Amino acid sequence: MSARILSRYVFFQLWGPFAVNLLFFTFVFLMTQLLQLTNLIVNHQLGIMLVVRLIVYSMPFFLQFIIPMSVMMAILLTLMRMSSDNEILAIKAAGISITRLLPPIFSFGSICCLVTAFIAIWALPQGRLAARKLIYQVASSNINAAIKPRVFIDSFDNVILYINHVEPGSGVLKDIFIEDRRRPEVVTTVVAPRGVLVCDTSRGSILLRLFNGQIHQVDIGQRMANAVSFRTYDVRLDFRHHLQDPSLGPKDEEEMSLAELREYLHNTSRHDAQYYLTLMEWHKKFSLPLACLALAVMATALGIQSRRTKRSHGIGLGLGFFLLYYLMLSAGWVFGEAGLYPPLIGMWLPNVVTAGLGLFLLAGKVREKPLPSFGRTLRVLEYCKRFMKSKSREDNSQGSCNR
């Protein structure tokens, strides 16, 4: 078997498990968003196509994590299958070093690394910004969908709104109650049997037009109260703090391009929480793509094993190291956000630790050294357990003789 044929064989064998793992992990991540998607369809009356667009826009965020996961599992499962089918043994018997497996594996990891870098650097900011624009357009054009009947709505500053019923077709509001405390010295209560909502996107507000109602005002300082009836009354509710036009407001760190991230980090002088979040986002755009190569090294070391080694042993170790990687990444993100941990170390340490352990285990496999086993530790624990039981029986027998 020539080296070129072997490389081509291993390279193409990796793509099948990669596709299966990619679909599986994508399905798992979508299941975590199932309740939110159901809420958008049922409560906010969004169409299926709008929900599909939101899913497409949110996929880059998931894929930057899913692709490294799929790379590791694809390499691990492929090499474990080759080991169980004696293909690894046949390669060694043909006088070919197992290091010849590394070029196709790292070619596969490099392609996935480039795809992940494209997603993290370009697709993620575009998807985040497009999703926010879509949500703003939907909310602006159909503001009635955000109003829930028979629920006290306190989303607006110092204003509590209650609507008993919303007519499905016309969107007319019935039996409206408003408590307005925007003036500290005056409490205003407005009740009306009917009203309509109008969204004013230019001013960032909602105009609630009420008909044939009453206004009750209580001035606590002056100890005065009065009531006024009206035929038409407009209440303006500010929603700029809750829903902002993405083209007018500042961008989130995940919506910034590399140039915008670099400009923000260069120009800001305050090292606050926003600065650390932006710095971590900068490092994450490079560390997550390179995680494909770090996890590929680990998967290669765990996947190359003899036939007599149980497959569950290698897969269990792979899942354990995989969990270790994302625990270190999560810890680095949490502590880095608080400024307790340098973002550079927090975002790159998982790659360094994973690649270092993988290279150590891979070097052992090249020297035909078996993977670390916990059998000796278990035998020592079993011996200590037997010793403690025998010691306890001796103490009990001596105690009965003394009595």
C-alpha cells in the first residue's frame, strides 16, 4: 500500500463520520432553542419562514463550536473503526509508520479550521446583525404581537400596562388599564374600553391611542386628586431601551468585524467589562478555528490503538478530554469577563493543554507505548479496601476477647 493511496483512503474516510456528527450536534443545539422558537410561533405569531430565517442567522454561532466537536469525533471514530478492523495492524505489518496517518488527518483538520475561521470572522457578525434587524422589523411592523392580553406588562420605564383582550384580526385592544409613574410627584391612572397601537420607529416609541376613557391623577405632595374624561387620548411609550434599530445603535461585540474589534480595542481607554468581552471575542475568532487542529491531535492519539483495547475505553477518554476542553473554555470566558483572568490565556489555554496532551499521547503511541490505564490505581484501592476490612475484623476480635 503506497503512502498516497493510504492518505487518500484515510482522508475520504473521515468525511462520513464528520457529516453524521455535524448533523447530530446541530440537532442537539437546535433542541436547546425549541422553547424559544415555539414561543415565537405561538405567542408572537411569527410565520414559519421568518423562524427559519432566524435559525439560519443563528447557525454561525453554533457552528463555530459544533465543527471542532465534529472534527474530534470523526477522527476518533474513524481511527477506532480502523483499529477494530485490524487496518492499523495491517499498516504496521506493511512496514508503514503510523505517522503516515497524520498528513490526511491534519489536511482534514486544516480544511475544517479554515471553514470555522470563515464562520467566526465573517458569517457570525453578519448573522447576528441580520437576526437583530429581522427581529426589529418584525416587532416594528407588528407591534401587537408583543402585547400579551391579561398580563401586567412592565417592560416600559415607570409604566405598567394591562390589556384584557386583543382582537385577532384588527388588533384592537379592549379594556385597557395604565398606571403611569413617570412624574415622581403624580400618579396617573388611565382606563379605557378601547385602544389601538401605532409604532413610531423614527422616534423609537409606541403610540397607544385610547378612546372614551378616564384619567385619574393623584398628587401626593399637594394632596390633590382629579378625574378627567376624554374621547381620544394618546400615551407615548418609549421602547428604545428595549428594541433599538441596529443601523442606529452601537454594535454588540459579536456583531463587529475584525477591523471594528481592533479599532475598539485600540481606541478605548477604560478596561471595563465591555472591554474584556470585546478582547475575548477577538481571541475567540482565532482560538476556536485552531481548536480543530488541537482536538485533531488528541483524537488521533486516542484513536490509534491495538485491537485488544476496548473501543469504549478510547471513546470514553475522548469524551472526557472533550469535556475538559470546553470546561476550560467556559471557565476562561467567565473569569475573563470579570477581569480576573487574562483573556489571552483564557481563550488559548484550552488549545495549548489539549494539543500538549495529544502530542504526549501520540508520541507514546509512536513508541508503541499503551494509553494510560487506571487498572493499577483500581488494584491499589481494592488492596487498601481489603486491608481496612481485615484490620476492622482484628479489632473486633480483640475487643471481644478483652470483654
